[in-house]
Amino acid sequence: MNGLTASFWFWPFLPGDNFFKSASYSIEALCAAPFMEEKANLRAVEAEILAKRAEISKFETEYREVCT
């Protein structure tokens, strides 16, 4: 995650919070969706790229054989 995006954010504040005193705190972020569909799409595109790379490599080898 590179930053806050436009969506629903929940920021709880308890009554009696004193913003003038220093306090220690921790921020916890939870992912609401596992992005399974996007991951599958990305893997499919990567597979296409690898297949195309192999095809181009094969073509390059055949081309070099013909040119020599």
C-alpha cells in the first residue's frame, strides 16, 4: 500500500482524548479484500508474457540460422 486511497476509513476517538499531551499509539491496517481475482489475472498475464518471450527466442534462433 503506497498511501490512503478514496474509500471508507474508520478513525475511532474516545471521549476525553487529550490532544495537548503526548501519547504513544500504534496504527493497525487490515486489508478488507484478498484481491484473489486480480492476483489470478496478473498470473495469467505473466504466463502470456513468458510464452511470448519463448516464442520470440525460438524465432530469433531460427532467424539467425537462416541469415548465416
